[in-house]
Amino acid sequence: MGNAVNKSRRNFLRVGAAATGAVALGALDRDTSPLSGKRAHAVAIPNHKRLIVINMLGGNDWLNTLIPVTGSVAGLYLAQRPGIGFTQGQGLALTGGPGVSEYELHPSVPNLQSMWNAGDVAFVQKVGYPSQNLSHFVSEDIWSYGARNGISSLTGLAPGWVARYGNFDANNPMSLVSIGVGRRLDFAGANVSPFLVSSVASFNFDTDWHYSQNHALRLEVVQNILAMQDPAGLPGQVAASAEAAHVAAAQVQTEAVNYAAYETANSIQYPLRPGSSTSLTNMGRRMRDIALLIYGGFDTSVFYTGYGGFDTHSDQAARHASLLQELDDALGVFRQDVTTQDAGGGSPNIWNNLAIVVISEFGRRNFENGSDGTDHGHGGCVIVAGGAVNNPGIHGDALVDADMNASHLPYSTDFRDIYRNLLGPHMQSTNVAQIFPEAQPINSTISVI
């Protein structure tokens, strides 16, 4: 008997441990159980500040994203890239303030151009960190830590910059969400387990299709067991954790159904994979999941997602165009989605309180290689988009001839200063100095929010 009880306890402990990601959704309404029949939609939270981080994994070619098209810099750019460079007029024109006419956008990003024209986009040029490292893994870790010298400079603090923000300013179960990129180091050390899913659709109750008619009964039995004071001698907090996880799964399912109906009613269609009528692109699915959780009223502060393929050492032209189009298509529908939610009542003001930051671990070299691609570089670029952008335009030091004559672009804006601007003025954190405690050789004044 003792062995049976111990085995039962171990099984429930495993359930409790596995449930931490599920519990991160939080229980908005404990009556929203799979058996309660309650299907009320939780309206998006009004005036809630949100940050969406999109990571272009592999090292995006920023020179072919924000393209120099006038003056001697453009001439040097084309001399370095005779096969993959863009001449003036091949990209998408930018309108606005001083210096803007010197650049065009890659032709695959018309939705980003539209957001630019609406005053909702800022680019920051020549972004990096001291003593740039050309290893994907090392550079990704530096961006994830938000620290050039790694955890040795973060004594007593969480290693990940997102985790540190959560621990200081958003220490709630649903505050930090990772979709499609796993548990990145950005989340390491969070006091509350972040919600980590490959997709929201995968966060579901499994049905035994051999006995599908028994599904509701099985759910009821599980709910009744979890509601017991001390099931199988299990500590109360673990039982509560498992029960909250079960309720959370029901909440996500409920909001997924509500959101699908909203999508249909408002003709919102995220981009599909070529040749498919049902399967979304990676970024289409991920941005849809973010919109679904916003629609569901979950109080997330930071969403983190991304996609790979940007290590374009060969055949870059077509690959890069496809990668940028995947992002642009998803961003275009996402903007339509949340502005439709804004117009749907309740004055949630989602778009104007939202910032999207697009990052990559480094840029590419100035010159093309012998395989019609580009190799690892140093200084890159960062895009900040959304209604929260109050200072649109091109920021950071302008490109000069010396930059283009070198093999790599230098850095003159530290990536941590962009993070500071996002967490301080945008997310209204008063703990930015503690979140990014390292001294920097360059302290750049960046104000896009």
C-alpha cells in the first residue's frame, strides 16, 4: 500500500512540475472549466503595455534590409555587392525627415513600409556591443543575457534580461511568454515559470480517440481528483498547481474557439505556406498566437518569438527575400488583427500601447562572397515598430564611406540602450539600471518610444 501511495505521489509531483508552464497562463476565471459550460470571452486589457521581441536567428543582412541608395556610400555598397546589391528604385521608398531619402527598404516588406508611412517604425543603425563575437552561439547568448561579459557581471541577478525584467517589474504568472523558440536564455532565472509553447494549438487536452465519448467523463474525474484537499497525500500547493494548469488549458481552448470565430467574422487570415490552404507560415502562426492571447485577455507583458534561416552564406537573394516576406506578411495581418480588436469595443487601445522589436545576433559582412551570399559581420540594425513608437525615423550614426570600405560595419549604438528605451519609457520600468548593470564603453542616447 505504501508503495502505491508513493508511486501516486510521484506521479502527481511530475504532473505538478510539468504544469508550471501551463499555470503561467493564470486562472482568469476558475469557473471556465471544460465542464462548466462557461464560454464567456475575456476582453483584452485596456491600455496594457506590451513588448513583442522577434529574433531573426542566424544573423540578418541588414544592409539589404535598410538599403543605402544615394551618395558615395551607395556606390561603395554596390561595389562590394555587385551580384546581390540593390540600386536606387529597386527597393521601397521611404518618406519623412532628413536623411530618409538616402535609404530604401527591401522590396519584400511593403507592410513595414506602410507602417513607416503611418509613423509607426524606427530603425536604429550600427547596433552591436563591445568586441563583437562572430559565433552565432556566443553572440546570441550576449543578446539573451543583455550583458557583454555574461553571468559573471550579473551576480545575484537572473541571467536572462527578460527574466530580470519579469522579476523586478512583472512577476505575475502570465507576464512572460515564449512562442515557437523554446526556453531561451532570455528567460533564465525567472522567479515565475514563463509560458513556453511551440504553438498555442499544442496546449491542449489529449483525447483518446479509441474512447472519444469518454473524454468529458475523464476530464471530470481529473477535475474532481485535483479539487480534493490532499489527493494521494499530495502537498496542497502542488495539487493547486496541477488544478490551475488544468483550468488554464481549458481557458486557452475556450479563447481559441472564441478567437477563431472572431477571425472568421472579421476576415482575418494569417499568411499560409505556399501551396497550402490550411497550414500557416511559422511567423504567421506565431503572430496569430500572440494576437489570440491578447484577444483572450491574458496579462502578458513580454512576448518572445522568432524564426531562423538568416545565416545566408550562399544563394542569398531568393532566400533573404522569402525570409523577409514571411515576417512582413505576418506583421501586416497582425497589425490588421489588433487594430480590429481595438475597434471592437471596450477601448483596449492595443496598438498604441504595443512595441515590436526585431533583432538579430549580428549583421553580415559588407561584401558578398563567392557563393552569392554574405558571411558573419559585426554591426547590425534593430527595427522597432508599433503604435508606441513616438519618435519614428532612422536613428543611430549614419553610414559613412569608412564603414563601407571596411569588411564589417562598426557598432556605435549598444543594443542594451535600445532595451533600456523599451523597458523604461515604454514598459515604464524604474529598474532599468539594475536590469542592465554593466558599465559600457559606449552609452548611446536612443529614444524611439
